[in-house]
Amino acid sequence: MTRSSLFPGFDGLLTLSRREGVDIKPTLLRVLTDLYVQASTHSADEERQFVELVSRLVDDVDDATRAAVRARLAIYPGTPIEILRKLGLRPSQDEAMLPLAGLIPPALRAPAAKAPMRDDSTSAGLAMQPRDAAELSEMFLRAAPKERIAILENLATAPLKPAAPTPRHRAAHAIEALEMAAFNADVEIFTAELGESLILPARITQEVMSDESGEPLACAVKALGMPAAVFERVLLFLKPEMGQSVHTVFRLSRFYDRLSERAALIMLAAWRGSAMAALRAKHRTALYDDERPHVRAGGARTGTQAAKPIVRSGTDGFKR
């Protein structure tokens, strides 16, 4: 499938949604719809990619997600005709206002009499495999600010298991140490404390700290439970280039207030899982190759022994 210009890295998350045990197709469909309706116009290539992706996702999501997407696209004037028909909506004619559909088709209507059954394991969230976590982490760190916001907003309702919150006493101590390091503009101490308190791999911690946009840092300290007022002081003092920009401080402060702690903890779980994926990838080839010579050598020895039958002789010198 071609790479979507609307959402760089979307193909990787679509692959993640097809893995057994992780169903985030509802999240993908919501993210894609939100990004599409935010722009007033789209190129022919963007429209084609939107039709292709939505058509593959809309039939595999729950009724609530389908209804939410349907409501968003019903009032958006640039919704492609193919998607309107797939959702049971009437296309606009003569450039008139797009009408809402009268009745929801039975295939799209949620059952009213029977409530959906809930499984405790599903409601708690599904744990990501290391490879899935690495793909989600990489996509988030590569995304633009607007795309990061969309990812985190939709992760808040995604059926993924978040990382366990840091114990309160440990979090309080870490927040105090981070604020002191920020006040002294000591980025090195701040980075070391952040990685240790969140149990983050060094590579991810460095990427979080070196990101110029600031959303990964906000996500990390939100997972730690840092109060909004402390986060604002961190922004003002930690990095001069960030603290001197009123627009940057205001933008990240507003983003921090809207950021869900659950979404931040899910991203924290993805960051931790990416370290295990990297470790497995590092050792997989060596472990696999180590087994092959033993199998071939064992097979050769077996064939040699089978070609020569064992001849035994008794004490009297006669062959048996």
C-alpha cells in the first residue's frame, strides 16, 4: 500500500492493527477521520488514499466507532462519494448542503436490547508485543505536532494496556528532583532523572529530551504525574530556547492540560517495549545460526552410524 501523505507512518500502525491480540482499528479510523476533516481541501492523491484506508477499516470496527465517524463525515462537505455511500449517506447534489441520512441502515445500527458483553481482560487493555510497541513509538516520535496530538487523543480510548503508574512517593521525589534540575538548567541531570524514574531506555530518553517540539517531554512527565504548574516552570527554565518562546510555552501548557494520563502511560509502555524489540533484533540472527551447524553435524553422524552395522563378538571369538 502506498504511504499516506495525510499521516506519515500510518502504514506501520495499520500493520500493528492486524497483529493478533492488538485491535486498534477503531483508533486508526478515528485518527484518520480527524486528520481528514481538519483540512478544508484535499488533493486527488490524498482523497484516493483516504478512500482506500477508510474502506479497509470501516467494516472491521465496532458500531460506536462507525457511528462517530459517520457523524463527522456526514457534515464535512469534502467527504468522498464512495465513503458516503459506504456509510449509508446521501451525496450532496448541485453543491447543496450535505444532508444527513434519514435512518441508519440495519447493518450500521447498534443493538438496543442487548448490551455488549465485557471481558475483564479486554477492559483492562491488551498488552503490546515488543515489535508493535516499537512501531508505535517510532511513528509517534517521527510525527508532526498535529499528528502527535491526534495519536495521543485517540490512545486515551484505545484497547491497549497502559504502563503501571509510578508509586506516589517515588513520583513525588522524582518531580522535585526534575524541577530543581530544570531551575538550574541542568539538562544532563534532568535527562538522567527522567530516564531512571520512568524506567526508560537511554536511547528513548535522549530522543524525548532532544525533540524540539516538546510533545514527547510533555507525555513523559505526564506519565510521571507532574502537576501542570510544575511543568510550566520546567518549560521556562530547562531550555532557554524553549522558555524564551511565549508561543511554545503557551502551546505546550495548553496541550498538557488536554493530555490524558492514560494516553501518556500507553505511550510509556510503547517506549519501554521498544527497548525489548531492539534487544531481540540484536540477538536473533546469532541465536538462529548457532543452532544450524549442530543439526547438520548431528545428521551426518547419524548417517555414518547407520551405514556401518555394529558387529559384536563373544568371548569365544565367534561373531554374533
